[in-house]
Amino acid sequence: MRIALQLAGLLPLGLAVLGWSSCRDSSASSSAAQGAASAQATAEPRDVTLPGIDTSAMTPRERHEWSGLVGELIAPCPNVPVPVTQCVQEQRPCAECTRAAKWIAGAVRNGASEEQVRRAYKDRFDPGAARAIPIDGSPTKGPDDAAVTIVELADFECPHCAGAVPTIDAVMDAHSGKVRLVYKSYTLSFHTRGEPAARAAFAAGMQGKFWEMEHLLFERQQHLEDADLDRYARMLRLDPAKWKADMDSPAVRDRVAHDRKLGEELKVKGTPTIYVNGRELDIEQDESLEERVASELGVPPSAPSAAPSPSAAQATPTAAKPH
């Protein structure tokens, strides 16, 4: 529903950054110009080779840009204040360094400019960029002490949120016991049935059936009228009287309002909005969810879910637009 160009900043990937023209002194000698060029060449970093980083597929230009970036950007661990290159070469106690070097290589290979990589690197790896998102009472799936926590802000009437469900399920299955999923409700203003559906799901959760109701609502999101919600409660064999009372209870309404306020504080502009260990993930322009989770766990991405199918990819953009 929103197209957040995390790597792009202001320009799409692959778009060359135009150089600025400047006034030049036509009387300057060619020898001075040659001297300046020589000094610049001397100052440019040499291409580097890092253990565990395969740069064989890079062009000479890409390898040179990557070498400069890993030699400039600081390691992502707060207690390791050295460039990524030095961190990897000296095997400093920061596992994120090798991941960061690989991530920079991927960004360069994808056509991002150096400035775009710098901006995105800060969002992706700067320890201060991660958000502390409260879990407090939200439905969760997976162990509380999981190494990775996925927080999803979603709208039950949003087709892109429904499209993201199989992707999230695949990641949870691929890393069972290592990932926790947290659901937050964030209904877009033009979706009139999203809020009642959210209350229906939270009320089902008070009988231990939140995730069953969540999947059912997304599967049948074209049918979210009150009679439909009643039918889904019966399908899940909920206590109908308790479920209806809980739907209208202050606790459930407060949960919906609390999640809405959180989304506003996070400046959510569309759904689904997904955070992985406190860092926002742009499904279209960033890594896939599987790649991000695998990176956080320090394992190779699971092949079946590393790249979504064309239909799934089409179903999970994040720009908030009426449909």
C-alpha cells in the first residue's frame, strides 16, 4: 500500500546521480590539473578482499564502490568503533560486521548509489535506529525469548495484508522456535469493516483463538459484515455470548485504540507495516522478510521462501491507497 524507497531516498535504484557542473579557471595549467588528479587517485581506497564475502560477480566499478563503502561505514556494534572492513579483517567481536559487508555488496549490486547505501545502512544497522515497540498484551505467536521478533501492523480489510499472511507463515515455519510474531491492529480510515473485524479477532483471542480468527478473517475479507463475523465465531466454536460481550468490552476497544495510537506514533502510512527486531522492513524495496530474519539469526535464507512468487509480491506492497 505504500512504496517506501528505503534504499532510494529520493531516487529509484539504478538511477545514476548526475554530477554538478562548476566554474573552472581556464588559465590553470594542465600540470596542476594532472597533479590534482594524481593526488585524488592516491587518496582513493584500494579494492579490498574480505573473508566470507564473495565479490566475484561484481564489476570492477561495483567492487571499487563496495570497497570504499565498507572502508568508510562504521561497524554496526556500538562497542566496535571501527570501519566494517577493519571489523571483519580483525575478527572483532561483532557478528553483524560480516552481515553488513554482505548487505552493502547486495545494495551496490542492485544499483544503489553510494549516498543511497549510506542512508539505508543507517536505517538497517545503526544501533540507534531500532525502535522499542511495546508488546504489552498484543497477540503473539512463538517463544517470548525468541532471537527475532516480528511486529506486524495490519488491517483486516487490506488485501495486501492478506497477501502477506503466507509469507509470514512460511518464515515462522522455516525458523520455528526462533521467531516471535506480534500482531497490532491498524485500520486505514477508508476501511469501514477493518475495526469491527479487529475487535472480533481480539475477542476470539480472549478464548485462545486469535490466530485462527485472524487467518479466517484474511481468507474471507470480502465478507466482514456483522453476520459474517458471527458465523466465523460459530465456525471456531467460540462461546458466542462471551465473544459478543468481549467484542464490545472496554478491554478490546482499548486494545484497538492503543494499537492505533502506536501506529500514529510510528508514523505508519500504510499496511502491512512490518518491523523485524525494531527495524522497519520495506517488503518491495528492501530484503525479503525471510532474508531479513535469516540475517538476524545469522543463517542462510530458506530457499522456498527467500523470494516470494510474482503473485505474492504483487499482493504485498505497502502504499496506503484506496482500492
